[in-house]
Amino acid sequence: MANKQALADSSEQMKEKIGLSSVIKSKMSEDEKKKWKILLAEFEKVGAPNDRTELKNLLNAESARLLAMHEEGDRKAIDRYHKLSDDNFNLKKQLENSSEQVGVWENEIDGLLNNWILALEELIKNINVNFAEFFRQLGCVGEVCLNKPSNPRDISSYGIDIMVKFRNSDHLRRLTHKKQSGGERSVSTMLYLLAMQELCPVPFRCVDEINQGMDPNNEKMVFEMMVRLLSGAGNLSKTQYFLLTPKLLPGLHYGEKSVIHCIYNGVTFPKKLENLE
């Protein structure tokens, strides 16, 4: 009696699971017959036994296998979790050590950078003293200053600003190709070179056509200033200058240390030469 009831219960459960109203083929609808046919084909495919006891044993075996697989998966997941936790701890430790090392390097960089900036500022200060004095002798105003970037470690963005004023009615402007005339830029460039060269004596220097673009008044003042500086007692007097120019203004003062070489293109020599002071 109990077996019959269990069989009936199993039959009802099966009908409910697969959506059949009956397990008797003659009582099935066409759709149910199709489902029944597919179900039989699946049973034949997997080789399911017809005996109820064998089928139950097979189900129990499959359930045990699935449980074992699940437990094995849980163990692997736990092992992987522990491994990942250890890896995470080690990476955090490495990150902390790296951060400490980066901090040490940054402090070293800042120390070197501060020393470099101090030396650079001192150098530019000395250049500015000479540059301002040379401009003062011309009746103008000049200044050299360090242009610092917003990020002190951005070395490539540091620069030197040359500020000039050639007229009393004007104000100090940064030397650019737009603000000043060609002659004013030539004067500023030459005086800036002289201001730097005063700090760095060398055996000789060569200057090519620095007077190009200068008006006669500025050209004369710059030339005579160079003669005076090169003939004085400063570091510039220790350097021999070669000034190459296609023209010389009349009435220039050359000084005792100046020598003029006129280069002529040809094999003949002009009969008449203008006197040079």
C-alpha cells in the first residue's frame, strides 16, 4: 500500500514538473504527446534505468557526486581566497615601502632643486647688476629676472625674463619680437651677452653683425661702451673680441687696443681710403 502511494505521489510530481495532465498516452493532448516523446528520448539518451530502485540509486549517486563537487569547489574557493588575501597584504606592504622610498627621493630632489635655484638666482642677480648698469650708461632701464613655473619641479619651464625700457614715457616690458624694434632688440641682446660674459672670461669671442638693425645713435653708444669695457679693468678686458660687420660708422672712438682689418674682395687695392680715427 505504501509503495503504491509513493508511486502515485511520484507520478503526480513528475506530471507537475514536466507539465502533463496524465502519464497515459491516450489521455494526452497533442502538445503533451510531443513533450512525452522528447522526455522518452532524453531518458534513452542518458541510459536511465526502468527499474525504480535502480533509478533511485542512480539519483542518489548523482546527488552525492554533485555534493562532493560543491564541497571541492568550496575548498578551492577558500584556498584561492587565502592566496588572494596574502597577495593583497604583500602588495600593500610593497606599496608602503615604495611610498616611503618615493618620499625619500622627493626630499632629495627638493634639496637638490633648492640648491640649484639658489645658485641660479645668485647668477642671475649678478647678470642683472651688469645688465642694469650697461642700460643705465645708455640712459635706459634694463632688468634680468628668473621666471619660475607654478610647479617648482618642472625644470623645463624655468626661464629668464629680460625687461627693458628705452623711453622715459614707457615702462619696463619683457623683451620680445613684438614689443621692441629690431634695433632695440639688438642693443638688448648685445648688452645681455656682455652682462653674462663679464662673469665668464674666456680667451676670445666672435660677434657677427650685432649692429645690424641698430640706428646710428644706438650703434655708436653700444660700440663705444664695448670699447670702454674691453679697455677697462674688468673681466671683459681679459677677452679678445672679433667684431664682424659690413659697415663702420664715421667718427667712432676705437681706443688704443682696437685694431681694424678691412677685407677687400679682389686682387687690387683701392687708391683712396677714408681716414679712420
